[in-house]
Amino acid sequence: MIEKANTKMIEDIKNIIMSSREKVTYAVNNTMVNAYWNVGKIIVENEQNGNIKAEYGKQVMQELSKELKKTLGSGFSVSNLQYMRRFYITYPKQQTLSVKLSWSHYCELLSIEEEDERNFYEKECINANWSVRELKRQIETSLFERLLLSDGKQNKEIVYKLSKEGQTLNKPEDILKEPYVFEFLGIKENKPILEKDLEGKLVKHIEDFLLELGKGFMFVGTQQRITLGNIHYYVDMVFYNKILRCYVLIDLKIGQMKPEYAGQMNMYLNYYDKEINDENDSKPIGIILCKSKKTVDMEYALGGLSNNVFASTYTYYIPNKEQLISEVEKVLNDKNN
């Protein structure tokens, strides 16, 4: 009894201290963010009042940095002061700043020139509680463009919605990305790898994989057995999405998409729908992840199936952002012509 009481006391004290530390961290971050916003405001207003030209403005920033570093330290370099200036220009209304984002978060966001794209990452960062590292990875792997390319039916209304709301999960296809990026595995682009080895690496890096999958995913397990007529089948990876309230089955393929993969996944989903789902679960979703699907007409391969079966590709390296932007623009132009 004494031991249990001590255990409870320890946990209660830990929770209080951790909670208070989080509040202190939030308070410090919020104070610094607002301080840097005000520094930017002073710089911009001084420029406007003095009608400072670019060359003279650069000289003023250098002198300002030199004086501030004498008393305030290295955090007031010319580059940091320029960030503060840009911070105020980008977020002219102080009340729009989020207490959930640190100065480091905002520095990453300020690197994005397009307002719609920057707004999207800001909303996702707040909603998903991304760390700075997670935010940086999502920007580097072009999450915004990949989401726009996932459906194939993009239009400007979707771009606007993403910028205002972030990613919303209302229907099965909302969870898809094109492509999925597994750069965290450290596999070279053309290095051959077995499906079981790819699966093993994804499990080993499950936290990174969950981040790449997106919101609401919980890991259930690998090689989940399905027995039909005394024959055993195994689903590579199974997750549960708590937002859509459904199982998500993933089959990993190291080669190109083949039509028969869709039939096999459809069988898995029928089993989960009848044998695994409970009354509160929605219909399961199946995702076939392959290196390429160019040789298969996906409309014919996936069309007519009674279940939610999707195919997407994956890559081991960060995609070319310019190429992705070009593909997004092409789709938008085709849709609006």
C-alpha cells in the first residue's frame, strides 16, 4: 500500500512539474516572439519615416546589429534583424501570432514565399503540434504540393481550402499523398531492397513513418495474418486512423503497380470489414505503395471495387520541388481551362 501511494505521489509530482515547465516554455516563447515582432515593427517604421533607400538601409542594419550585439549578444546579427523585419511585414497584425509557435517555427515559415503555402504549413504546425524538426521536414519534402497532386482533381478552391484550414480528413482519399517520401530511411535511390527489408526499416523508423502518413494514424502491427479457406495471407502493415475511425491496410511493393495487387487488397479489406471491424468502425482503407504506377491505367485497375483501394508511389529521396510545383501548376491550368 505504501509503495503504491509513493508511486502515485511520484507520478502526480512529475505531472505537475512537467506541466509547469511546458507553461514556462510557452510563456518564454510567446514573449520572445512578440519581442522580435516589435523589433521588426520599429525597423520598418524607421525605414518608412526616413524613406531609407536600399543601400543606406543595409548600412543602417549593420550599424544597428553592431550596437545591439554589444549589450544583447549574438542573437542580433544582420540576418536575424532581417528576419525580424520580414516577420513584421509578413504578420502585420500581432494578434494573429500563435502562442503554439516558437521563433524557430516562424523562421522556417518565413522561408516560404507563397502566402497560401505558408498559411498551410502554419495551420498544420499548430493543429498537429509539429516540432521545428517536423515542420522543416514537411517543408523540405513538399507536403503542400504532394497533397495537391494526390487526387488528380485539384482546383484553386482546394488550394484556398488548404491555406485556410490545413489538411482535413473527411473521406478516405483525404489521407493520400503522392508520392510518399521515405528519405528518413537513408536508402539510396537505385539501391535494390527486398519488401521485407523495406518493411523492417519502416517499423524501425515508425515515428518518422507516422509523421509521413499524416494525422490520426496509430500503428497496429506488421504481417497481420488473414486466414481464408485454410490459406494464410499477410498484410504488410496495418494502422488505425482515429479521425476517420477505420483500419488502414498498407501493402508494400518494391516494383511497379500491377492490376492483381488491387484484387488482393480488396480481399483483405472484405475480411477486415466482416471479421475485424466493430460497429463503430468505418469501412477499412487499403493503400498499395509501389515504386511506380505509370504502366497501369489506374482507372481500370481500381475502378468498380466495392472497397476503398488506392495506389500511391514512394521515393527514398526528397522530391524536386520545382518539378512538383510545375506539375501542380499544370493540373490547375488543365482544370481551369
